[in-house]
Amino acid sequence: MLEVQGIHAAYGRVRTLFGVSMTAKPGEITCLLGRNGAGKTTTLRAITGLLPVSEGTITLDGDDLTRLPAHRIAQKRVGYIPQGRRLFAELTVAENIEVGLMACGEGRETRDWVLSIFPRLRERLSQRAETLSGGEQQMLATARALCLRPRVLLLDEPTEGLQPSMIEEIRQVVLRMKAEGLIVVLVEQRMDAILSMADRAVFLDHGQSREAFIGNALRADPSILTRHLGV
């Protein structure tokens, strides 16, 4: 289980998180929700060690991640798919995948597993990442994270700007990872995606966690989303 307890964080002197708490369990999708600027991406960056935490704790199955550097957290098999993909644009698909494999010392078996999930990438192994379509780039960013054989998968707006067919492909991969027992934390703005996938949801506002709901409660009363997101 991933437990975030009362974390505070800042970009330089600008404080952005003021006591965020959340729990995410294996085999579930936890959606992190809130308006723009609420602290969703910042929370993911804090979990991955890309942003230092000044107060509070982050644990994974009781293992304290709070003060670990980003590369050590990746070695704990915490995979992160950032908003905007952040690929190595001039490297090929194969080279981007290789970078992902290196983080935890994974090899051919994991590479073949990842390419079986995204067969389109196998057809483009020699192609530079910057020449892929937006959907293919999202596939590659997801594949790179899966190269860790993650216990935790953090996704920040994975369907942003994608066409419907590609959105469905990414959705199916997320559901597959849930079925395989991963802890999935998803930042998403599309109400249909939230209602169809969320097992639980945590609402953030101004850098603080406000309320948490189970997915069935959201599906029974979608107006909860409207109240909190203003959509």
C-alpha cells in the first residue's frame, strides 16, 4: 500500500503542498482530482522524489520513501508517466525502452513483455521518439515506465490531447495494470474516465487534500465531481 501522510512541499520559496494525505491500494485505481493548480502534479512529483518533501511521510508497504532521491525511488519500482511524456526525443524507441530497463536492471524478458502490450512500438523500434504521433509517444512513455516492472504506476493526464481510439488503448493498459495488482494513481480531468475507472478518488484544493470517495459513490452521484471540479 502507498501511504502519503501530511506532506508539505515547495518550489524554492513558493509553498505548494500544505498537508496532502492519501492512500492507494494494490489492484485499485486511485484518482487524484482537483482544479488546475490544486497540487495534483506536485503530489506525484513529491512521491517520485523529484520534489523534496519538507514535512510528512511517504511509505510503500511500510518502506519509507520520503527522503530518498528520485533514482532510488524508481529502484523501489515506482513508475511515473509525467504529463507531456518527457521522452528522450532524439533517441529511438528502442533506446528509450533501454533507458527504462536500466533503472531496475531488467532485461529481454521485460522488454518482450512491454512490447507485447504495445505491439505498435515493436514496428517502430528504430524510429526516433520525436517522429512518433502523440498517441505513440504516450505509448512509449507508458512502456518506459513499465520497464521497471512497477509496483506503483503514477500517471499524469495520460489521455490529454489523444484521439478516442488511442484514449481507449491507454485506458485498457491502465485497467490491465490494475488487474495485475499494481497500485495505480491517476491524475485525470475527463469525467467519463474517472467514473469508469476510479476505485477511489481524492480531491485536492489549494495544495491540501479535502475529501476522499470510493468510486461507487462517484458513480452513484456524479454531481460530486461537478461540485469539486466545477465542470
